[in-house]
Amino acid sequence: MSSPVDQAKNAEKFLADTVHEERLDKLLWAMRMRRDAAARQVPEWEELRTLASEIKEHTLSNLSQYLLQFEARAAANGMIVHWARDAHEHNQIVYEILAEQGIEALVKSKSMLTEECELRPFLERRGIRVTETDLGERIQQLDDQPPGHIIGPSIHKTTKDVAVLFSQKYGSDPNNEDAAYLAGVMRENTRPDILKARAGMTGANFVVAETGAIVVATNEGNADLSAHTPLLHICSVGIEKIIPTTESLAVFVRLLTRSATGDTITQYTSTFRGPRQGATMHVILVDNGRSARLGMKRFWHSLKCIRCAACMNTCPVYRRSGGLSYGSTYMGPIGIIMMPTFEIRKYSELPFASTLNGSCTNVCPVKIDIHEADLRVAGSHGGERPNPSRKKGGHAGRRQSAQPSGALPNRDGHTVSRTGSPATLRRLQPPECMGQAQGRPGGRQGNISRMV
Amino acid sequence: MLERPQTSGSAQTLPGLQGEMTMQVALMVPCYIDMFYPHVGIATLELLERLGVDVIYPKEQTCCGQPMANSGCYEEARATEEHCARVFGSFDCVVTPSGSCTHHIRNKFTAGADSPEKQNLVRNTYDLVEFLHDVLKIREFPWATFEHKVALHTSCSAIRGLNMASMSERVHDSVFSKPKALLSRVPGVEFVEFERVDECCGFGGTFAATEEAVSARMGYDKLAFMQKALPDCIVSSDMSCLMHLQGCARRQKQDIPFYHLAEILNGVSL
């Protein structure tokens, strides 16, 4: 059992280094300002946020139905669809696909889901070499650090940090901090891996139920290179990424990048409808705690997240703490309400890394109520509040009780098992999702076309 | 239920209320103001009385329960919230010079058992700014002048919890600020503009104790943004933010005065 992450202490360390702290704060605040400017250009911005929120709530309320629709369409498009109950099953599926063809090297684009599943160490332990092709993610891989921000993994690093790192790993000039030079070094070193690779992997920003399409948004084009160069494309998707229609996709595409960086759209918004001729495409639909979270009164709405990081950019605590201080896959405001659902004890104190100022809730493109104080209790008790948890320090004393890690009670008090074969998941998933969603306030039924 | 205290003097007719009804106003002085800034409680009382309001100060009052509830300690908050509801639950109007206490009572008062008193309190509690601006609709403070440059800070509770001012995140909303509207009616007041005007000051209640380093950094940053605009003083309708900023200023040996909005409206001089 791991002891709780002490975000406050980690943040204090980060703050002691004023160069990195000031830079991160300014950089991300500028991003927030760019988001404001972009939103100002769209008169119907608030309407879009409401629409996006409603589409997500509708989809989550009918999750099983849309997942099955996607599975059927994707299969008809020639994709091979897998279901993974948890991280281990996901990793095992990826490994087996690779092992079956004797593949020893994988190129992949950035995917928070594969971070969540700890895929890279899993594959590396089994002798498969993994190359991250996103610049920031590759920097973090070389530095043996997890991402510090969900869309800018190495945003906490200065160009000097990168120059030094690359000089150690690639033998480049440690004194050349020019961003274009450093990007060139990265390109020269990863491009051969991409060209040689027999398998490529991507995540997905959205998957569309009605068409069976997978949508990946990137700025570097590395996802497209990773997916298109090798003859095998594996795509990992969290089950909450599903949206009903191409029409609803338009709502999210308009919101995503404007919320994230203030750009109108990413350089590449690629839609994969199926394998190209002679190639194979696998899609792995991953639960890993999502069905259980859908049943948690205070946490289910975090499943609406589209991973834009607007909440991190605006969060005054995140900007001064650095993403690594959270010690978790997802960090910042969305992280502190998501992580306790993965491992209650380890992340029990994250919900306290908030002044409850509410800025995050108001930039969130899908209107997640991120900042409510309730989560400080729920954070330690799986969504309910039978006993108060206590933040250490101050007058509150130490927390009293701890739930065992690895098993989260759902709303009915049942523990969701971490074991089980894909076959049982395949059978269990639809009724499980449906039953939990129907009793949920805010859940929307009905025809999606009426909303868009 | 506690007995309703006797009033002193004759009750006034409040113009902004329904019809020409007479009512009493109970003054809730937040615990930290009572302990650390009693003069702000006094200024609030004096100001309300100057405006002809019949103010009652229930002496049994303690705290609204916010510090415990915001820390997730609902069990501990319960008795305090229930006491607060018993003390204030029979008044038609409860006024407090604190956005965060008002936000807690209006929007997050869930630790205690439900009761008619509690529902009454939740419905009838106003921040002082709301009471002056929306209920009494006071626009003149003839006894006050303040010939100084003011950096006005409005708390996150007041902005995003009570909608007392527009927030920067909602870029299409029209820009307004009730505290500023009131303060601007005091002759001589000049506002200075500063960067990141509605970023949190870093207080966050118990956050200031449990996340000390980040809280302090936020406070120092907020002060620096304000000081760049060269104000004569820093004013807020939330004393808790000012308590934090004042602490940060002291540690940096900055000599700048802090005022609660009620003090300026009541005619304080620098």
C-alpha cells in the first residue's frame, strides 16, 4: 500500500527553484490568456460549452449502447476491437499483438491512457523497445520522468534543461538552447525509429460511434507518422472518449484547441476510419476504473473530460506547484478529482491542492464542476461521505481511516473486482454502465440529434 | 430555538424591500473578524445604522462552519452549522461583511440537519455588498470621502460563488463589479488597474496552513501585481483575503494599509 502523495511538500520543493516556477506560471497564464482571446472570437462560446457538456452527459448515460455501436461500426470498417477491463489487460493485449508478430520495437504518439496503464515499463520489461514520438513526451522519456502536463508533458522544463538532456542522451550541443535546433536533434534521432518500426501506437481524442472512426489531434504530426508508417496500428481508447456522431464531433473540435492553447485547431486532426490497404488496425477499449467512476455520485462528471488542460493552465496552485508535484498520471484540478478514484489512499490528499477559487470550473469546455469542496471528503471515500477525511497539518489533525487501495466501492457498496477476462467484461459492461448512469442526476436520455 | 433578541430603537423602513415593510437585520460578524479585526465588525454596524437599518447582534453567534466544511470535515461542521441556523434562522435578513461566509451559507450549507431555521437562513443571508447594492440600493455615502488610490480585490467566493462581479473566465459576460460600484460612489476614490485582477490571492481558508508554500507564493504574486500599479491602499469586501495579503506584506516589510470595504463606506480616513 503506498502512502499518500504529499503534493504540498512536492510543491514546496518546486517553488524553491524560482526560475522554473516563475517560468511555468507565466507560460501557462499566457496560455490561459490565449484561451480567453480565442473564446472571445466565438460568440456562441458558452452555448458550445453547454452543448458539449450535454452531449457528454447523454453519451455517458447511454455509454454501453454507444460502445456497442462503435464496436460494430469499427469492425465493419476492418478494425479489430478489443475490450480491456483494466490496465493490465490493456497492456497484455498490446503485448500479445506485438509478440504474435515478433515485433520488438514500437513507436507511439502521446497518450495519457498509456501513461495511466504504465504500458511503457510493461513492454520494456518484456523486451520491447518503445520510442515516444511526441517531442515533449520523448523529452520526459529520456529524462525518465512522467509527463508534467497532459498536453505539454515537458512544459516545466526550460530549453536549457532540454539542451543538457539531449547532449547527454544524443551527444548534441549542450549550449545550444535554440528550440528549432533541439527539435531537429529530436527529429534526427527518432525519425529512423519511425521508419524502421513495424508497429505504431496512438491514443484517441474522440471515437465516433456512428462511423466507427477514431480522431486524433496533434500538433507535430507524429501520431500520423506513427500510425501510417508501420503496417500495424494499435489505438488505445478510454471508454469515456466515445461521442455519438460526426456532427457532435464538430462541437468538441471547436472547443478543444481553443480551450487548450488558444489556437483555433491543432495542426493535425486526423480521422482514422480503418486500416489502409494491407495494414492492420487494432482498437483497445479500456475501462480501467471508468465504469466504477460512472457510478460515483461525486466523481462521475470527471468522465466528461476531453483532456484539454485548460483547468491546469488557469489553476493558480498548479502553475506554482508544477505537474510532477501531484505524483499522478492526471494532475492539476482534473487530476485531483480523478486520481482518488484510481487509488484512494495514495491520492487521498490531492483534493486539498485547491483554494476552491472556481476558475477551473469556469474554463472547463465541458462544464465539469471541478472545484467543489465535497471532493475533499469524497476523495478519501470513493464518492461518499460516511466519515470525514482530515487533511494533515493545521487544526484538522491526521486523517483517521484509510480504504485499502486497489478496490473501490461503487455506489451500491459493491467492490469492483480487478480481475476477470475480456470475455466477462464484454458481457458485464453494458448493463453495468447503464444501471449506474440511469439513477444519476444530470444524466440525459434521448436522441442526440436533438441536441446538436 | 433561541429567543429573538429585543431590538433597540425603532425599526426603519427599508426602501429596497417588498412594499413598505419594516424589518430587522441581524449582523453576523465572521469569527475571524471578531477575533482579529473587530473594528471591521464595528464599521459594518456603524455603517448599517447610519443607513437607518435596525441592526441586531445576536451574542450567541460563533462561526458559519465554513473552515471545517471546506476541509471536508462535515461531521465537525455539523454542530456549528446547526448552531448558526438556530441563532440566525428566525431573522428576515442576515447581513455579514464576508463573501466567503455568505457563499458557504447560501451554497454549501449542507453539514447540518435540515430545518425551517436553516432554510430561512440560507434564503436570507446577504453579503454586506449585496445588501447595500441589491437590497437597499444605496448609492450615496455622504459622510465618506477617501482621496486615495485603491487596489480593489474581490474574493473568489464573491466573484464565482456569489456573482458579485463578472469573472475573467466568462469572456462574453458584461463586465461589472458591485463592490466597485459602491466604492466608486465615495468621493475621491481612484481605482488602480492591476494584472490578473481576479486570480485567487492564495488564502483559501485552511489551504493557507496546509499548502503553506503555494499559498504564500500566490499572496506574494498578488501583492506584486497590485504594488506595480502604485496604490495607496488595498481594499476588499473579504477580510480573509486581506488577512492573508497583509501577512505576506508584513513578511516582505511592505508598508501598505489594508481596509475592508465597510470601513471606507463608513468614512474611515487613511
